[in-house]
Amino acid sequence: MSTSDAEILFVDDDRTILELVREYLAEVGYRVDVVDNGMQALEWIKAQPYAIVFTDIKMPDIDGLELLSAIKEYRPETEVIIVTGHGSMESAIKAMKFGSYDYLQKPFKLNVLKIIIDRILDARRLKQERIVLKTPIQERHRYEGLVGISFRMQGIYDTIDRIRLTGANVLIEGESGTGKELTAHVIHRMSDRREKPFVAVACKSLFKAGAINGQGERLRNVLQSAEEGTLFLDDICELTESAQGLLAQLWQDDAAARPSGARSGARLVAATNRIVKEALAKGALHTDLHACLSDVFIQMPPLRDRKEDICLLINHFLDQFNAKGGKKVLAVAPEAMDYLLSYGWPGNVIQLENVIERAFALGVELVIHIDDLPPEIKTAGEIARMH
């Protein structure tokens, strides 16, 4: 990639800095666009593939971390450098977690920009020229319907990749709202069973309280309902111990009855919001059923443990609700984003989605501000500020 081919974008609300950067980078041979607000920057980024984006972290409309996450969603190949006059180790670590290539503190010397740009472009050039003998693990910001750049989510993507063409059963553990059923759908869509049925069963409502008669027939019908597709058993620990034992026996008998090498009915994917080890110890999860399900174990992380994914998820939900038409909401104000990033998210990803949907329902236009957030998040944010 020659310097003339490299499109660079510099985003800062200080027009003096923009003019200095524009003149300097043009002088050393780079094609550069400059813009003084994050909203316009996001529109330009969607419209064309910039190789490198420098962005201020504190801007009046879109927080630099939110812009970084949006770039990584729309243009994952673009390298982003956070530039800030509010430098701290905490914000540097946060920027790197969100996918920033580097972190530059104001005031900076203009020649440092050239050093960073040359380093990025040299690395790209070497990567293009190198003969790749082994495909490296790809860092992804989304995987089908799953969204996240965090280490924990990358591990889940890799696990689904590894099992996609196997018949392995899967047990998914995670708190309510972490995306267990969505993960089951993704496992199905990425498998060679994708053309077969996906059947979701809520174990909590499968049997009436105390019902024993007819359990065997009901469970057999459930197993057969997905044919050779995927049977998703939600809240598996809500089945009684006897029903779990019977389900395991039916599954094993069905597998044993099939000819050698034949596919053994539906793939089982089960989910629980309990900690599996504790559920086994307390008898809430039958050991025989656990043996059937434990080919692969996936643990969905709570949102409080993957906060670097919050901006990415917000952009994802904004796109979803904007696509439905009506009023447009393009971003979250920096002050409101601080509240969202500091919140504990007991309801996890589903709660975050509900917060964004609520803003649309309230008729918010263009930008979500603190006053547009639910009371519990505003209260928690105000307490966090006091401390």
C-alpha cells in the first residue's frame, strides 16, 4: 500500500488541531480527511474504507470510545488511534480493550503521526506479501447474531467454529439475559443441520407441577420433534430429576438403536442459568443427562465482565431499531455513555437492549442523553459520580 492509497481520517472538535494535522499529513504525502464531530465521522466511515482513523476521546456528540466501537463494527480492518488530552492509564487500558491500535496523548508532535501511520502501513504491506502457512485466529466483532470483541466472546466464536460440522451436544451456562438461546440458534445456523428444524423447548413449562403419567411419551415426542436438526432445551435444571433421568435414557436408547455411523437424531443444546458444578452437587442436574450434554461446554459471560462490548452492542441495537423505521437515534451522548459503562447490568445484554428500545419508544431523536436513561441507571450513575 503506497502512501497515496492510504485514506486517513482525523476526528477532533478542535479546528486548530485539524488544520495543523491536515497540512502536515498532506505535506508528507498522505491523503487525509478531517472532521470536527463524531456524528459526521461515522457517516464518512460507513461510506468509505479508511485505512486509519485518529479520534479524540472527548467530543460533544459521540464519545471517542463509542466511535471506535462503531468503526470496529462497520470497518473491522480499519486501525483506530485514540487521541486525548484527558490521558490516564485507565482510559488507555479501556481504549486498548475496545480495539484501539494505539493511544496518543495531547500535546503530541506531528511527526509522531507519521511514525504511527508508517508502522501500520508497513505491517499491512508485510502481511499482504507474506505467504500464510497457517490461518491465524481471526479477531471478530460479531459472529452471526452474537456481538462482542471481548476475549470471552472470541473464545465462544472459536468454539462454535470447531464444533460446527460435528454432532456434539452442547451445554450452555449463563445468567439470564446473557444470550444463551441466541447462541443455540447460532450453533444451529453454523452447522450442517441448518436446513433441518430448530426446536426450542422451555423445560420450566414442559410438565404440569407433579405430573408423572405420560412423561416418557411426552419426552419422546420432544426428542423426535426436531428430527435431525437441533433441539434446544432451555432451563434444563427445571425438569424434575426423574424427567431428566428418563430423557437421558431415551437419548441413549435412540442413539444405540441407530446403525453404526448414522446420525443420532437431533443434536441437543441445553441451557441453564445455574452454575453447572453446583447444580450437579445439589442434584438439580442429573448426572446421566449431564453426561449426554457435556460434549461441549459454553459459559456465557455476564455483561459486567465484558464491558468493552457495550459500545459495540449499543451500535448493534441502534441499527436494529433504526431499521424498523420511524425516528432515528444515531448515538449515545458521552455523559450518558459514562453511566452505561459504569452500570452493573444485572439483566445483562437483554437489559441493555431494553434500554435502547425504551429510548426509541420515548421518541428520543438523534442522541440518547442521561435524562433518557431508566431511573435505576441514572441513580447508579449519580452514585458512581459521587464516589
